[in-house]
Amino acid sequence: MTALRPERDSGSPYEEEYPSSYGDRGTFEAAVNGLDDPLTDPLPGQHPSPWFRSGQGQQELPQEPEPEWYDPQGYVQDWYGEQQVAPEAEPMAQPVAEFAPEPAPEPISVPGQLDDETVGLRTSDTRRAAESDGEGEGRGEGEGRAARRKAAKHGGRRAGGGSSGRPASTGAPLSRVEARRAERARRPGPAAVASRAVGELFITVGVLMLLFVTYQLWWTNVRAQQQANRATHDLQDSWAKGKGKPGAFEPGQGFAIMHIPKLDVVVPIAEGISKPNVLDRGMVGHYSEGSTKTPMPDAKKGNFAVAGHRNTHGEPFRYINHLKPGDPIVVETQDKYFVYKMASILPQTSPGNTGVIGPVPKGSGFTEPGRYITLTTCTPEFTSKYRMIVWGKMVEERPRSKGKPSALVD
């Protein structure tokens, strides 16, 4: 309903200047109240204010009869679509508190007899213990109370139960005694400590052995081949410059180069058979001391005997067992090339058999003095229990001025 505006009160200057056609004020208000507004006027039988309550001292306005054209159901359908007619407004109840009080928690039911003192002492662990104890038969009330009190005193652990009596799934913290026991249980015993120490010792020894084998089979070859190649180049350079002189040589001094074309071997020959100074440096050593002394290649007669490693430290004689009769073996010196042909092989003999390097080698098949060459090495592979011997006979002595022999050119 439309209320009167303040400036339209009776007796105002505005009313005096523009008098109303309705006459007095009551006639105007009755005309305004008689207007029907389908958007703001209430439905039939309702008051425009939602706070209006009949029978509580409020003065109800007179209700006018509904016009014949007013259809509440049709009005709602036209405005809101196919929907149900909104129900009449219910009287608003008194304001309700924002948060309703939570209901009191229901008491936890525990099998067996309960009293106020026992319930006050119970914890989550003692409840579980009480449940398991309540299932047994023949346990008195006094005994149950004492056990529960003692369990509550000890943190939910039954007396005499030990750390093993605590359920594994409770997740409750351990007591100090239980923690100590658990720590002692986790500590390894003397036997376990000893076994671990022995195992670690074996692992360490195994790693060291693996490193040693790698060093022996791989790194010694790399290192010895580098040293042998350097010695070969130095010897060739000195020959080219004319510094080398034939004759006696110092132990460990290189004086010749051996070529075995079939095995693709090019290795320097040094004086003596010392392991650290000659053989372990990847070179071939000449027997030149004591009872094992042999002549040089340029001697008119004799057996030029040399030794070399078959495995590790350059292993120049590793595959001499593959040589066949007639395969060339060339010894290069500052002035000449001495060409030998492989004659025979002795697969195995004792290390003390010095007759194999004599002037007429035993077992070689030679029957008279001549110009021979003997190659000696250890056998079987990776051991030094026996010796393998290869013999050859000189077939050509060629000066360097005539160029390389055909065995090296081919």
C-alpha cells in the first residue's frame, strides 16, 4: 500500500496552494487504500506485513471482497510457470539459538561390572585389557578391580605380562622399562657382530683381490707396453744418430729389436733377465750371466737365448706356441738384421733345465754346433711352474745398408 508523503500532510503550504480534489484527508486515504497492486498487495486473506499476527493486540484491516477476475492459481502459473501454488506463510517462530547444544556423549559400554572408581582409572589400553579379561570365567570382582587398577598404574600393562603382553596394534607409547627392553632386543648379539665383522672382512679382501687382478692383467700390460714402445723408439733414434756401438752392454740396457711378423710382435731386447729392470718393463731379456750366459747374434757359433713374459707386463711371448716350423724370427741390431726360421718347440720343461739354452740345445733336434736362437717363457698361462721353449736356426745375416729382409717387407 502507498503511504502518504510527509510534504502532503494537511495544513501544509503545498495543500493550500494545490487543494486536493478529494476534499478532506480521510477521503484521499480511502481512495489510495482502495487501489489494488498485483505485485505488492497480499493474497486474499493475508496481511501485507509478515510480522502481523491476529489475536495479539494488532488491529486487523478490513478485507475487501475479491474481484471476480482475480485468480490466484492463474496468477502464480503466469508468473512462475507450471509450479505448485506457494503455501500460505507460516507464522515465524521465535528466534532460535545459532548453535544447538551438543548431546551428551553416550557412555561406553564395557563388558563386565563397572564402578565409578574403576571407570575413572581406565585408559584406552585398560579397556582393551578389561574386554579380554571379561571373556574369561571364574574371575572374581575383587581380583578384576585389583588387576585393572594395577594395569592403569603401569600404563595399561598387566603385571607379569612384560613387554610382550602389550597389543601390537594399540600404538600407545612404551614405558621406560619396555623401551629399554626393546632397545636391548634390537641390539645385535656377539655372534651377530662377529659374523658381520667376518663378512665385511671377506668383502674387503674380495675387493682388494679384484683390484689386484685388474692391476695384474690389465694395467701392467698397459704400462709395460708404453715403456717398451718408448725404449724401441729411443733405440732407433740413437741408431739413426750413430750413438749406439756394438759390444758389451750394461744390465738393463737395450741393444736390439726382435720382430715376429706372424704374431705382430715388435719388442726391444735388453741385457739380462732381471724382472724389475727388464722383463716387467715389457722387454725381452738376454741370458748373459753365470752358467746361463749365451753369445750375441753376431757370434759365428752359439745359441742366442732370450726370455720374456707370457702373461702380464706386456706379455710379448704369449702366443709363441702358435709358431710353426719355417715362421721367421728377426733380430735387428745397429748394423745388421739376423733372420731365423722357427725349427721346433718344447711345450713344457722344468725351470731348472738349463740344457735347452746350451750351444747345442737339448731336445731341439740340432745335432751339431750352429747359429741358433732360443725363446723361453712360463707355462701354463698365468703360472710359472714350467717353461715353454721355442728354437730357431739362423738362415740370413743381412747388413742394414741392404735394406730390410723380405720377412719384414712382406
